[in-house]
Amino acid sequence: KDFPVHGSMTALSGSVTQAPKGSLHTANWVTTATIPELDAWYKSELPRKGWTVNNAIGGSTEEGSIIVFTRGEGDDQGGGQLTILVDNEGRTVVHVLLTVQN
């Protein structure tokens, strides 16, 4: 509910899997924004929503971006990975894998 979604994105698919200590969310969007635009926006917007961006993991190029983010500590820690890439159809796609603690 507090994961930021860029205004240019249109949902393609998503799912939620329940686990004993929380849930695993996956979502895929297509967007008209460029990889560098989304990379910069997420690195700015995630911290505004309370997430910590782990700059030591991932990276960004013109061909794709991987952003790893977390929130909380120990057993209460949640987080995930955001991947931005161009698919086989030439569309810019955003994929998010997110864990949410109960």
C-alpha cells in the first residue's frame, strides 16, 4: 500500500503468496518512461515512503536497472527488488518482488 508506483506505469500482472510470517507480492508494469528516468525516480521516491535503497547491490545502465530496497530490522524486516528493463517487444517493463511482514 505504501510502495510507490510511477504515474506512467500500466499494470500487466501481479500476485500475492501468503507465508507464515508475511506475504510475497509480485507485480509487473509497462511504462512510457525511460530506464534512467525510472531509476532516478525510484531512488528518490522509495526513501520518501520509508524504504532504504541499498546502493551496494544492483546498478543501472541504459539497458536496465536493479534496485534493492529494505525497511525494518531483524525478523520485522521487509524489502524487495525492483527491475527495470526492455522486453522482447521493445517495451520498458518494471518488475517488483516485495516481501511484507505480518
